[in-house]
Amino acid sequence: MEFKVGDKVQALVGPHAGLYHEVIHVFPNGHVNIRPLGLRPKQIKYHLGAAEAGPSQIELLHPSTKSLNELL
């Protein structure tokens, strides 16, 4: 699956599994950097605030879900 910057995804593994994330960078090999939404910086358990995830580790949310208020 192709992801693009700004996509809203749900992490399936890791310390923030089940939480909604935003794609902040897409690598040429298909992996992406994601950061959790709705958490304060001290609550984020990822080193430097973001994590790299493979396509099988995240799930794209429905395209009609656009605002942060709908997610949280």
C-alpha cells in the first residue's frame, strides 16, 4: 500500500499500538515515519518523538477521516 505525508494511520505494533498516528515522512523502500496524535511530548515513548514503521505494521484509516477531532 502506498502512503503519503499527512495520512492518518493506526499503529498495529509497538508501545503506541492502537493509537492514531500521522505519516511525517515516506522512504523510497515503502517504510514511513509516524508520530502519535493527541499525546503530549512527555507521553510519547518513541525516541525523538517518531518511529519508523513498515507497511505491514500500520493500517490506513478511512480517507473520510480528516480532522483530529474525529480521531480523538
